[in-house]
Amino acid sequence: MVLAAGEVSPGLLGFVVVALIGLALYILIKSMNKQISKIQVPREGEAEGETRDDEKAKK
């Protein structure tokens, strides 16, 4: 395919840039999932039980 004068094609450089952005996105999402899985969220019953114990201890 021959480009006419004034037409521009992204070419190999455009593909490499998009591929690198995709790779970086994949790595960031994988890292984010790993960090989120480390978070320990207390259950509602546990959080309320702790506050009740704290109130009883104060009395």
C-alpha cells in the first residue's frame, strides 16, 4: 500500500507505544489486585462487638 502525499500512518512506532501502554496497564492492574487482596475489612458484627467491649471496659 502506497500512501499519498500528506497521508500519515502510525507505523511501527505507534504500535510499539500502544503495546507498551497495554503492558504497563496489565502490570498495574495485577499489582493493584495483589494489594487489594491484602486488605482485611472487619465484618459488621466484629466491628460492633469491639465497640461494645470498649464501652463495657470504660464503665
